[in-house]
Amino acid sequence: MNRQKSFQNEQGVALYLVPTPIGNRNEISKRVLDTLNLVDVIACEDTRNSGQLLKTLDIHKPLIAHHEYNTQQSIPGILKLLDQGKKIAIISDAGYPLISDPGSGLVQAVIEQDIPVISLSGPNAALNALVASGLSTQHYLYYGFLDAKSTKRKKELFALKDFPYTMIFYEAPHRIEATLSDVLEVFGNRKIVLARELTKIHEEYIRGSVQEVLEICGELKGEMVVVIEGNTTSETQSLEEIVTKALELVQEGMKPKQAAGQACQNSAYSKNEVYQEMLKAKQ
């Protein structure tokens, strides 16, 4: 068992997990500034990016790189500095360190050495997006980035398809259209919120269905958070009943894929599942 009384050790040797602004630098706290001035060394993902931020804050401390590609070297180096009595801060390029960023291995190693690990409060894009989304906040899952490859991404989404609570994802602008296309195929046309450029001058929340947001997302830029409604429906309709409904819509003149999408709304089945069954029914 490990018991840590953070504030009894705050002036001693410790690893400080320090969040940085996700865009609006006015959100940096006095405690963050005090801590960055207190520590002896700052570990960061990219010394160039972090160096620019720290320069604007008038903080001049030695920087060391700690990212996913150098942990075998950086973790022993940081442990050695802590053993020498140095106070170390680890920061992210934006937001909380360890959230979609490397650092968990370092934290585990520091805890094993019985050295305090102290986290500070600060900006977080996932929580910003969640609380302003209008979707349920009672329970939620922060997932982070889905896989960049569609095949693997779909497997991840299928594993989450029946999850009943709100889900939060990060995505890059050049992948958002492909990702939402996979979401539509696997999850169906659920409610989502796309939040982009949070805390910056072009901050925007786009609330609607997956299909509605997908139609405009190709023109969007900036860092993105995607908040998706959980599976709140029960399988009251069988797949056979939904396929029958979709085929009826086709007979009324609707295109097959559009009919599949409309028929599966508010069901546990995706548009692709319904469409594939429609093709089988025509054979």
C-alpha cells in the first residue's frame, strides 16, 4: 500500500503533472505558474513547442524531452534527477499530461520509488466538450483517439457499439470525415457534438446527428473533440423487422442506403447491417 500526503511534501522532491492551456493562455492558473517556477527541470513532449509557451510565461527552466519514442531513455534519466533531489514537472503540448500523451510509465516508475506524484488542476478539452455538449454527463467514457486505419477503427467502434453512456473521442481534422463515416456505419445515426478549436477565437460546437455533422465536417479545421450519445435503445425491433421497413421505403422511391439509414434510426442496428441484409433479401 502506498499513502501519499501531497501537501506535506509539496516543497520537497516530487514529480508534478502540470496541465497547460489548450488554446487560451489566460486559463493558466497561479498554481501552475508557481509550480513551473518552483521546479528544477521541466519534461515535455516537444522542447520547441513547450519552449515557446514557457518563454511567453517568462519561465526559464532546463527542458528535457519525454515522449512515446524515448521513454526507455527519458524515464531512467528523470528518475536519476529525482534521486538527486530535483523537482520535476511534466507538461503536455496542450492540456493534461498523460491524457492521450505518454507519461503513465513514468508515473508508475516514480510511485515505485516512493516519490510523490502531484497533479495540478487545469484545462481539459474532453471535459470542456462534454459539459457543453448537451448530451448526458452522468456517466461517460473518455476514449481518446481511435485508430487511424479504418479497419481497426471499425473494430474499436464495434466493441463500443452497445456502450450505454456518452463517449468522448479526439480526432485530427484530416481524419474527421473518415472517422464519422465509420461511426455512422457502426453506431447508426446517433446524436453527436463536434467541438473544435476549444477556448480559441474560432471555438465552435456543432450539435446534430452523425449524418448532419458528416455533411459539413470536410470543411472544418482545428483540433477536434467528438462527443457521441451512448446506446440508449433496446432491441425492441428485430433486424428482420427493420429490413422489412427499409425495403418498404425503397418501394416508395427511396435509395437503398438512405432507406437503411432511416429504418435503423433509434435501433441497435447500424445502417450497414441493415443494408447488407437488404441485399440478401433481394437475392
